[in-house]
Amino acid sequence: MSDDAEPTVPNPATADPTAATPITPEPSAGPPAAAPAPPPLQSPLSALTPPPLGAGAMPLRTPGSDAAYRQTNGGGPTNGGRSTTQRSFGQPEPQEPRFTPLYPGQAWPTEQPQYRPTYIPPPPADWHAQQARSYSSEPPKVNRIVTIAALVAVIIGVIAGAGAATVVVALGGGSNAPIADQPNPPVGTGADPKIRTGSVSAVAAALLPSVVQLKVDGSDNSEATGSGFVIDNVGHILTNNHVVAAAATGGSIQVVTNGNKTATARLVGRSPAYDLAVVQVVGLDAPSVQFGRSDQAVVGQDVVAIGSPLGLAGTVTSGIISAKNRPVTTGDDTGQASSYISALQTDAAINPGNSGGPLVDMDAHVIGVNSAIATVPGAGEGQSGSIGLGFAIPIDQARRTAQQLIANGKASYPVIGASVDMSFEGGGRVSAVTANSPAARAGLRVGDVITSINNEPVDSAEVLIVAIRTHQPGEAVRITYERGGRARTVTLTLAQQIG
């Protein structure tokens, strides 16, 4: 027998039918007979009767011995052999890749994200040096590290009236270098809540763990508070630019989770043009939300707003979508650049501190980023609050901007390469045209009044800018304008500006 041979036992299915097989006789009705003598030790085994004690060539193994798991050579247990487990079942199961900690005490990773940004910006300066070594190097960006503070006094409201403080808004010539193409990082792809549709309490229970409060301290001693929500599994949080702007040139950002845990965040990037920003907390213990589609929202549908109005974290309000594509200009009196939004309007109560929180449909999918409220004209400081006119950035736009900010640290917006007079009513009157811009190549001149874009009416400068920013750089749009009482139509390709 070779050392690879297996010990065998006769199989009744393949045994010779002519071979004699001992059969136990049936008991008789007479007096019991004397017990027969035990058969010889080497009697043949049968599938019909158990073998007598001591039969067979393989003795019992000592309890606790591993001999039962070793293959013998020549019927003896002393010659060793390879494991029958390995021989019978092939190679051992593949092991997980070995994890090498970057610093002592680092936890074993539970999940590796499918997307990894091209670079990971450096952490705050006060992080431990061993943690800092896990980040790849990149040319330093001044004052990119921030922490969040308490916005109670600053209110981002809708600018009332046509022709606010600024007379001309430059639409730019698109001369900025284009953003390099990057794979779109997955955002808003959290687990589907699968809740009972129509239940505000179910929506709140599903979303509250993903919503955080932001507390910002600016380098100029300014403070702000706002809201945000987790958009992926590596700790990125989407919020409003006006919430974190105070810390853009130095300061700190603190994130408070629904479980009342506080962590320092870093500023990944921000877009004043769309009033959006992304911050990150590495190792954040909070689930990602799932995005819906704002283009499928309908007027009258129920929605829920979640945030931290006036610092009251975890506040939930409900209402409906009151209108869509509402041109909204946001800004404040601190010199911030204005943002132009084609907003979702809602009557769900939104107050200072709700900024950056999610607007959610009744399937617990995020469809907007709460950003602005209308205030009663003439209302003094401390009198502003919800009057049933709240506005949210559609999530379809927020998704694209967040992906750019995560991948590049900056975002782009479309421009035609002209400036318009903000005090003019009845269309967008061109006040300047940038050389070699899309507007210049299309033949637009100073004094032309743009009246529609892609057949959508334009009745003011704000509406014109908002209409342009609903598109993406590189898209072609049809512009109708009036010159000398005559209507003309041209098609131009939108350029891009960074901001």
C-alpha cells in the first residue's frame, strides 16, 4: 500500500453476491441456548451486523491524540503523513490581506471604501505626528484647516428687491483653467432606509443619525452654527458655504453628532457660487444618507427638514414643496459673495441654524440642502425667523458640486463671459462683454437685453444668472436677446469659472 492510499472497508453495493455472509439467526421459542463463542478476530466485516469488539486492523486512538487526523503509512500510526483534512478538501481557505497599522493602537478597518480621493489633504496641525504620516503630501494650502462655531446672529436670508447693493455682477470670461477630470466619488449612496412611506417619525428616525451640528469659530473671532449631513462612508459632510466661510482663512470647525459626540473637522472645499461646502471628520461614526432626485419632486409633496435651528440640535419640522425653480439670491452683510440658486421652496419651518441640513422626502431620501429663508422687510435683528418661506438647494446640483469638492478641493460653475446690470428690470441687460468669451463669440454687445434661455423667460439679472447656473460648463444653450427693438437668437457653449 502506498502512503497515499486510503484504508478501505468492504462495500455491500459492490461485494461479490456469491460470497458467504454470516447472518444472525432469529431467536427460537425453545430454551435459551448457550452463547456462541466469539468469532475469530479476522472474520470478514458485514454491512448487516456490527463488527465485534476488537475487529479490524486499526486500533482505537488514545483520547486527546491527533492521530485520528493523520494519514498512516502501511497501516501503522507511527509513520506520520500529511493531514487528511488538507488532502480531502484541497488548499486552506484564503486569508484576509494582512493589515499593517499606521500607528500603534490603530483599529482594524471594517470596510474599505470603493472610492479613494486622488489625494488626502493634511490633517489639522494639532493631530498626532503618527496620524499625520498616514496622509499623502500635497502643496500646502494656506488656512484650509477649519473648525465649526455657532451661527446664531448671522442670518442668510433672501435679498429683497431688485438691485441690491451691487450694481453689476460679473459672469466671467471663463478664463480659469478647467478642472481636471476625476472619477466621481460616490456620495449619497447610503443604505436605503426602506421606511413606511408617509411617516414623519419614521423619516426622522432614519435620518437623525446622519445629521450633525456644526460649530464654527472664525479667525476674526466671528462665530457661526449650522447643520450638515454625512454623504459617504469616509466622513465627508455636506453643508452650506456660509456656515463655514468664517473659518475659511483660519479658525476651527467642530462637528457634534446626534449621539452628542464632538470631533474636529477639516475643510475639504467650498463653492461660494452655489453656497455649498464639504468638511470631513476621519473615522466619523455616523451613517451616510441616500440621495433622491430633486428633478422628480412635485409641488405639494410632503417633505421633512432636519437641522439645528438656533443651536437646538436634532430639530425636525415638516411641510410641503411649495414651488420649484425659485430664483433665490443669498448673501449677508459681511461682504460674502452672493450665491444664486434655482431653489426648492418649502413651508417646512427653517430657521437660522438649519442652514446646511437636509430636506427629505417621505422615503427618507435627501432631495435638497436647506439654505435660506425669506424675512419680512424691515424686520430688525433678532426678529428674523420662519415665515413659511424656506429655500433649499436641489440635491441634483449639490451632488455634482460635492463630488467636485471631494475630488479636487474646488468646484466650477458655468458662465457666458458677460456682466449684467442688477438694477435693470425686464431682462438681463448686458453691461460688459469679456473678450474671447462665449458671449463675445456669439456677438453679444453692451446694451443687449437677454430675454430667454432655452425658451425659459428671463425678466431680471438674478433670473438670468440662476438660469445659467442650472446648466454645466460645456453645455450649449440658446439665448434670445433684443437689440434695437429686434429679437435675435444665438447658441453658445458655456465656459466655466472656479468658485
